[in-house]
Amino acid sequence: MNKVNLTVDPRTEHGKQAAKRLRRTGWVPATLYGAGDDPVSVKVDAKTMMRALHQARLTSILDVTLTGGETCQVLLREPVFHPITDELLHIDLMRVSATSMVRVEVPIELVGNAKGVQAGGVLDHVLHALEIECQAMSIPEHITVDVSALEIGDHVTVASLDLPSIRVLTDPETTIATVSAPRVVEEVEVKPEEEEMVEPELVGRKKEEEEEQEEGEEESK
């Protein structure tokens, strides 16, 4: 598990306008809460926070020092991003201890070369993250699932995972990965457009009109 250090400063101003002013000066508003202590409004350098978020993600413990105050360990929670610019707008820092039980989503990584794939099948990774509950200091960086034994038509579910000391919250019947038969692409016959088809009746009618027009021209001479 990655260990990241982060320093935050107290934040005295609140509200949307105060938050906008903070962001314009390179800070991100945040809230430090949990472990039975009162929530504290803080701010953190935007570039530092983005590096920490990229490195630690949402499953790693961070050592946080509040300027002029406490030192604690936290998990990152509820990052809010701007829908267009992807700017980090706000983030929560949840205090944890060695015995804290937390709920997190951990990414699933598939390993191995499935027998069904070697036979021409297609491996489909269906479930990409597993929701679990465990002690904060025991959060795995990822859950590894071996798909080597999967034949064409086989699948692996959450129920097959062996995860001691971890309570799995995801439905045990949920499929993690499956190997399906090769997809067959059928040839589709292309039919001519209806507007390009000329009916014989229309051709005959057009010919009669042309002959009548020619007769009319001869009579007028």
C-alpha cells in the first residue's frame, strides 16, 4: 500500500464564493472528519493534492499534518471534479486508525492466460472493482483473479474468491469474468435502394408521353 504525506491548512472562510477564491489561488477546499472528532474545514495545495490523489487513489492511507494542529492518518473520500475542466473542486479526508473498519472499492486485476482464449474464445472482464469492508491498515491495492482455468463458456464469480480477513459486500453471484465463443460476423446482402428501381409501367407510360409529344409537334408544322 502506498504511503503519502500531506500537509493541510485550516480554512476559516466558507461558502461558494470563498471556495472559488481559494481555487483561483491554487488551493482546494477540503473537510477533515471521522474517528469521533469534530469535522475541520481545511485547504490543501491543488497540485500537491492531485499528485497525492493520483499516487494514493482512494484505497491508500495518507499521513496528514494540520498546520499548527493535529497529525493523523486518513483515507481520501468523495473527490468532486468539474464536469468540463476536470478541476478538483473539493475532497474529504476521513480519519482512520489501525482498528478502523472501512468500506472501499478495490480494483480487480485479471491474471493468467485462459484456456478458452487459447482455443479461440474471447475473455470478457465484467466486474472491475470489488466493494469490501476491512481494517483500514489492511486494504489491498487490488484483488487478483486467476482466469487460467477458464474454458469457453466458463465464468468466475465473486463467490469463488478466497479473501481472508475481508468482508466482501458485492453480490456473490456477480460475474467477474467470462470466456465466450468466438464471435461470427454474418455477411449481409445489400439490396439496391428502392428509389433506384424503375417499374416497367412507369417506363411504358413515359414512352407514350414522348410519342404523343412528337405527334403534336408534327401537326403544328
